[in-house]
Amino acid sequence: MLLTAFFNTLNNVSDFCSYRVSVRALRQVFARHDFQLKNTPCENNVWGTKYGMGTFSGWTDIVLDGKAFLKNSWDYNNPAKVFTDNLRGTFSLNASSSTSLGDLGQVDLVITDPPYGGNVNYSELADYFYVWLRLLLAPHHASFAPELTPKAEECIENASRGKTAKDFEDCLTKVFSECRRVLTDNGLLIFTFHHSEGSTWESLLNAICESGWEVLAVYPVQAESEASMPILSGTKGITYDLIHVCQKRSPEATRQTRAWATIKTEIRREARKEIDRIERDVYGNSKSLGPPDKLIILIGKCLQLYSHHYKAVVDHQARVVPLREALEDIRMLVDQLVSRARPLPGELDDIDRASYVYMTALSEKREIKSDEVHKATRGIIEVDELLEADLMKRGRAGRGRTYEVKTPLERFPTLVEKFKGESAAQSGLFADSPNATPDAARTLFIDRLHFLMGLSEGGENLRPWIERWRGEIPQIRAASEYLTHVRKDFVPALKKILAMIEVQPLGFK
């Protein structure tokens, strides 16, 4: 118990501490999760003073209070009721790797807190305390024999130690697999996590799904105080943690395919409800949520639905949708939920990612700076995919720091070639392939809209193509109306499209 008081005192006696004038106390070493050098360090008086916090005398008082509570424990809801007799039981404390739990036996509940990918180097930070504690504990405990904490088995991404994102994912998979092995069939795995980087979420969620879990529920709770957050670059702007409640996934669930489009609709609906609950003070801390918090809430809802049908979530071509692609779609959903000056119409909620980025970031520009493109596409789509889709090209000036956005007319010759496989026989435009079968999966939504705009500007017949894509008339109408407010030079072509849709909205013979 004396060593416990000493252990906590160490966090307040160092040149890594600084003074907080507002509370007449110092800021401890790990107020942030790093070794941050201080310009004006301030150490405690070790034994205690009138003011301050975290002194040895303060911690010994806390230890004594804890021991007193153990002997006479009570419930806050019923202070008069003593629970001491109910606390007797057995427990064990092991210092070992969670990737191999050995003969632990069957357990009913696993509660854990996975590491933040590459943001916090826990074992390196733990050395600060370890080198002191081992002086007394090494003779009695073999786990304190090494001079520093073990680092080879740590689940982390750390380039300086040769630990990659794949190593982080593989290590988590081993841990979660071991948890599954020792858990009873009706047991629960509960963990908390938050991060703004899609790649780190992908590693965590892949580990959960690959090790045979499904998420039953996700609960948002207040995260750590902001004072400790700056070092966590992957948590910037996040004020909520997600508590994930998991159970073993049923083998039958993975055989029942679910359409990703349907799951996305459910995710959007459930996430909006959750965000509304938080902002209406359901959890006791009313606040307006920013994009980072909306992102993790959406990710939580995504995993909850996705994990139940892992490897059985399919797109319209019956292709299994990988988790990375699902998370990119989630990023787009977040962007849609964040208020903007001119939000996209609801009819465009499910357009492809490239078309979404074009509509929201590229459509109103002729030239766009590189950093603007990267900001608009971050976590949603790679910039190279926009170049391959012929939506923009690298700028001629500025040493590659700009991109030129292509107009529908500039794209039209390429689109003519692309749509030869979707030829409209009535138009006579592609006489060499009059019986081609439509294959909208090969093209983007914005390709079809730009193609219609190109036909309109060239005085061609729009009717056969609008008939061909009649299933997308609500989206074509909404996108056309949206773009009339964005680009004046698009208005004539778009009005022709809208006029044709209004005359014959569902097709014609």
C-alpha cells in the first residue's frame, strides 16, 4: 500500500510537470499522453504543502480512505447499507500477454480498452514508473526482472520499432480470438475506442470481425478530458468514446447476405437518431456534435450492422463489400450529415463516392488547389481515382499544386466511348452496337449526368437515354436542379434535361 502511494506520487514529481496558476496546483507528467518538455517546470514538495495536489501525504490519505472503504463498503444510493460480507471472493492478477491467455478457464465477461494504434506508446511511457517500481518488486516478482518494460509483443503501430498497421491488426486479432476462446457462449466482450483515422478503425474492426465477433450495441460516452487529447492526433476534435458490446457471431449470420445499400440506409437512419438523442440531452450532457463525433457514431452503427453479416454484405453486383470500402462510404455519410451552405438533396444520398465529391467539391470550380482536393476526399476516395475517372486533370502551372476540373463537354468524347456498351438504338449515335445491354455498374452517376449534358449542348436527342436510365430520374432531376444553382454555364443544358424529365418522367414508347 505504501508503494501504491509512491507510484502515484511519481506522476507529480518531475521536470515534466508545470504549474497551473488557476488552481494553485501543478499539472502532472502525464496530463498529456507523452513526454512533453516544459519551458517552466514545477515540481511538488514531495511530502506536502498547504496548496497543491498529488503529494505523497495526499496519496497516503487516499490509500487509507480506500482501505477504510474496503472494510466498510456502502452504496451511494443507499449509504446506510454495508456490503462488506458480499465482497469476499477469489481473484487473480497476472502479468502476461493477452495474445495467449493459457489455462484461464471459462469466463462470463471480458472488458478491455484497445490501444490507439500508433498514437500512444504505452510501454515506453510505462518505463517512467517501471524503473522505480522494479527496485523493490524485482526480488519478489519475475515480471519485474528486466530493466525496462517488454515491448516486442505490444499491440501498436510504431515505425521506429518496425511495427506496421498490419502488425497492429494481427495482434488485436490474436487478442480478440483468445478472448473468444475463454468466453462462455453467452458471455460478452466489451471495449471502448475512438479514433478519427479510418485506417485505425479498419484495423480494429477487421480484428473484431475476423476473430468471430458481432457487435450487439454501441453506446457513446464522454471521452477523456481535452487536456490529455492534443497528443492523440487521431482523436482530434472527438469528445465521445464508443463502448462496444459484442457477442460471438453466429455462423448462420454470415450465410445470410444483406445488400450494402440497405445497410447504409439503416446506418444513416440510426445514426441520425443517436445524434439527435445526444443533442437532446438524453445522456445528460447536451451539446452540438462536430464532424469527428458524428463520424465515430456512424462508424459504431456501421460496425453494429456490418459485423452481423460479415463477409455476406454485398453490393448490387453480389460482390462482397470489404470493410475499407464500407468505411469510405461512412465517411461520405458523415460529410452529408455535417451542415453546409448548400447541402445535397436527399435523393443523392446513395450516389457513388466519386460523383459525391464532384457534386460537393469540384462542380463549382474550374481550378482547385491540391490541398482543397485532399481535404474533400480524405477518407472518402483517393485523388488518383478522380483522375482515372476523368473528372479532373493536373494543373499546368503551380508545380502540381492545382487541378483543373473538366467540364461535361471536355469529357463528352470519352463518355461517348464509355457508353458504347450502353447504346441507345433509337439515337443512331452508336450504330455499330444497337443491341448493347445497359451496364450502369461500369459508370459513375456523374458520367451519366455529364453525358446527358453533352448531348443537350450538342443538340442531340435526350429521350432514348432518359428512358434508358428512367430508374434514376429522381437522382438526375435532383442533381440537375442542384447544379443550376452552382454553375451558370451549366444552366442551359440542365434546363433541357429538366424539361425532358418533366414532360415524360417515367419513360415512353
